[in-house]
Amino acid sequence: MPIVTARSTRDRRGRGMRGPLAWPPVPAMLTRAERFDDLVLDSADRLRPLLGQRYAATEFAVEDVPPTDPAPWEAQEAPLGRLIGPQGRTPHRVVVYRRPIEARARDEADLGDLIHSVVVEQVAALLGVPPSEVDPRQQDG
């Protein structure tokens, strides 16, 4: 009678997948979308102290693309971000659109700067102040 053993994940010649190529804590395991989310959260965390008690519950979100029905005051080009007012129990929400920003960025450093610029513009709109008041490095207009 043959002995039955548990089959390994390798083929009969001892070849095959041995394990993952990179372990989870390695940055290589992050997708582009996850890195983008991290950049948005970093910018939001830098601006949180400016929001004060009134806007402390403001949410920051990332969507891949903007909705197909732009607001009447928006230009015909794809918006990079949008401020959504409170709805019921949902607080103010700053939405950053990933695909249009990635399309405009030249490299990783430019991507981080562009994301921060969009977050600053939306927070400035929320507070009703010029972007240079939220971040002195920003230019008005």
C-alpha cells in the first residue's frame, strides 16, 4: 500500500515558487495607489493643526478619477481635487483625484509637490483664506 504524503507547492523536480520576492514591510510591496494615499495623508497631517476645532473632523479621501459631471464652475479639464461640504452627519471632505494628478506629475518628487499643492488649495477653500496663508510656499492665483 503506497504512503500518501502532503504535496508540496513545488513541482516534482524541486523547482517552483519558493516564497514571496519581497516581504510586507519592504516598500517594494506598496502599490502606486498606496504610495499616493500615503502622500495625501502626509499632506493632510501637516495641515491638521490649521483646521482647528471647527474643521477637526474634516475627512481626506482619494478617488481614482473625478465624476463625469463636473461642477458648473469647474473648467473643462479634469479637476485635481474637490471640496465637498457637509451632508447630514458626514463632515467636510477633501477629495484628491489620483489619475489626473499622476498624469500631470513628471516624477515622484513632482508628484508629492503636486499632491501637497492640491490639498493646500482645498484646505484654503474650506477655511476661506488664500493658499499662501495655509502654506507660505504656495503662490496665490
